Amino acid sequence: MFAATAKAPRTVTKGDWKVSMTPDDLYRNPMEIAWTFDYALGKGKVEDLYKRAKQNQWDSDELLPWDTEVDPSKPMVSDRASMFHKMPFFNKLSKSQRETFTAHSTAQLLSQFLHGEQGALMTAACVTHSVPDATAKLYAASQTMDEARHVEVYSRYCDKIAMVYPMSPWLKALIDATLKSDRYEKVMIGMNMIVEGLALGAFNNMYHSTTCPLLKALTFNVMRDESRHVSFGHAYLGPVIAKLDEAEREELAEFAFNAINIIVQATLAGDAQGLASRLDPGFMEVLANSGIDADDFFKGLEEAAEMGILQELPPGQIHSLKDLMLPAIARVGLITPTVRKKYEEVGIPITEDPRILNAMEGGHPEQLAAE
Ligand SMILES: [Fe+2]
Ligand SMILES: [Fe+2]
């Protein structure tokens, strides 16, 4: 009876915005709970990360300039940093249409940050109860608190601009596949290596492109936490994967490939960031709210893609898949000969250069994020 009540679809209203909940938003996961009675805390990389996590906790009430005035009708990012503004199609739009589109598409992106942070909150809690190692449990608990703070700050920022867009279907599918998996290693691969690689790249790009001082400060502090989360994926999971037998390693490699492929297929249906897609009701809403005809927009997107205009990222921006996700997967030995063929089949070039990844997760993203 409880389940039937809880599973009833409902609509959550937030100001003028409505978010529909579906029965798919409530499910059980098959994860095991692992007690551990070996409380010995050593001096390894995971202990270091836990220490850094304790030292770097922050309170958004004290740290962030919440009284900054934000005009929701004005773009929060500079035009030169927007991939969409490179499309020749954009020159045909009026200034106000361009501004409205930038404001709304940025709100749509920020909404993905918000929903993704909720997913991260749940995966971190999941790792806390299922990882069979005391230090990793403490670290995962610290990450759970970090993610709670991230949900809080993005939710407050979205309140400030009074815009929340629904979660993109592919991001929901990716995080659901992670939360529904049966091993904590898969949860860490899905979140700490893939989703957080994606997020770290997107946050870095937002940090560089935003013109709002509040959003800049918020993003900077979230990025510092995220760099630890990505680092945890490597520091803890690297040695665990090295000890697995071939069949188990293959199973994890396959999981990583499928997760990455969800992102790649989503970007094939639209732009390189997976933001603009006909399959995304949120993005279709962005176009409708900006008074832009969807057919014209996607024709413009195709035209720009054919001209190679969307290939090059604006200066200072990072390509999450190429620079962060694939090197993280390769570094822990999850590009096996079998999955390498699968990447080739779907046309994903494997990139293994870990330099940008190392710099981003070194706890000093400011080195990269510096203007
Ligand atoms: Fe986060
Ligand atoms: Fe995170």
C-alpha cells in the first residue's frame, strides 16, 4: 500500500515551473551492505583525501555572495564562450531572442547540474554503505556531505533565476544505470569516473564563461570538492581493479563502456555537450521559451556541424570525454582488448593522456581555472 501511494506520478510545482515525477523515480537497488570491523586508518591516498575533505568543508551561507543581484532575463554567460553562438544561424536571430536563448539554455544546463548533484548525493551514500573498507566509508560519507552542499547551492541559484528545467533523459538514464547496478565498483565507475568527469569539465567551462560573480564563486568551490571525488575513483578503485580476475575486470570494463556510450549517443543526437537534442523535452522547452523554431534551430546545428564549427572548444574549455572520462577509465585498466573493439565500433576514439585529468584532480583546479 505504501509503495502504491509513493509510486503515483505527481507534479512538483516550483513558481511557474512544473516538474513531473514518474513511477520510474522510485526503485530498489540490488546493492549489498558491507560491515567492516577493521578500523585501522593508514596513511594512504584515500586517508589523504578524507583529511582534505575534512579540512575543506565550507558553508555556502558564509562563503558565497548570495546578495549578488542576478537578472534572470539576461545571459549569465558570455556569448564568446557559447558553442551555440558560433552557429551562423544565430546571426539571423534578434538580439533579444539570442539573449533569451542564452539565459534559458544556461538555466537548462544549471538544472542538469542540480539534478546530477542529487544523483551524486545518492551514489555517494550508496558507496558509503556498500564499500568493504573503513577508510573508503569515511571518505564516501564526506563526499555525501559535499554532494548535499552542491544540491543546496545549485537549488538556491536556480531559485534565484526562478528557472528549473527537467532532467535530460540521457543523464537520468546514466545515473539510473549507476544506481541500479549491483556492485559498489560500478557505482564508483559510473559516478566518480564518468558522471563526475563530465561534471568537472562542465563546471570548469562554466567557471570560465560565466559573467555572474555569485555563479563564478559557487562553481569554483564546487569544483574544488569535485576534484577530490574524481581522485577518489582512481585512488581507491585503481588497486581494487588490479586485484580482480579477468572476468570481473571485463564486467566492469563493459559497464564503463555502456555508460560512456549513453553520453556519446546523446551527443550524436544534438550538440557536443548533450544539451541540445530533439529527444530532450527540456531543450525543446528552451527553444519554445526563446521563440525559436525547432526545425530552423536543428537545421542550423547540422549546418554548423557540417562546417566543422562546433568541433573546437572556446579557449580554456575542457572536453570532458576526451580529457577526463576516457583517461580515467584507461588509467585503471578498464580499456580491455574486448571493449576497445566496442569503442571502435561506435566510433569513440580512446584518449589516454592523463595530463588534464591529473591537473584537475590534484586538489588545485585553480591552477587550470585561473583566468
Ligand atoms: Fe557534486
Ligand atoms: Fe561529486
